[in-house]
Amino acid sequence: MTQTIVTLQAVIDRIEMLTNAVLSNKQTLNIEEAAAFTGLAVSYLYKLTSAQEIPHYKPRGKMLYFDRSELEGWLKQGKVNSHAEIERKATAHIVGV
């Protein structure tokens, strides 16, 4: 039972560390912090970096780091317009003709 309490405390400490890092103004994130920030699994982030589908840095060839603003930009790719935005664009196009 004591081992379970120690394990649970380690998990709680890790969650607190990741939450603090993500909620802070820290600009450079490690893989665990990037996973917490994006809501993606660490394994999926590794897959994305391997396929070079997400911006990342490997300063020594092993450790992965992510720039917070680049992650935000990556997350905002492929925006889907609302019906109201589509209607405004259509109206502007018709009026402009």
C-alpha cells in the first residue's frame, strides 16, 4: 500500500509540473510539456516529428523541443470557416463583381 501512495504522489507531482509549465509563459517546451499543451499523446508527437509534420528542434540530436508560438500556429492550421464567415465572403464576392 505504501508503494501505491508513493506512485500516486509521483504521478501527482508530474501532473503539477506539466500543468505549471504549460500555464506559465515558458516559450520552449519539452515533449511532455508540448503534449500537455496540445492535448496530443507523447507517442503521437514522436510520430509527427518523425514524419516532419510538426515544427520542432533537436539541438543535440536526441532531445526534442517545441516553440510554443510555433505549436499554436500549427494547431491553428486548416481553419474551417463558419456558415456566417462563408456567407460574408460570398456576399463580398458578389458585391465586388
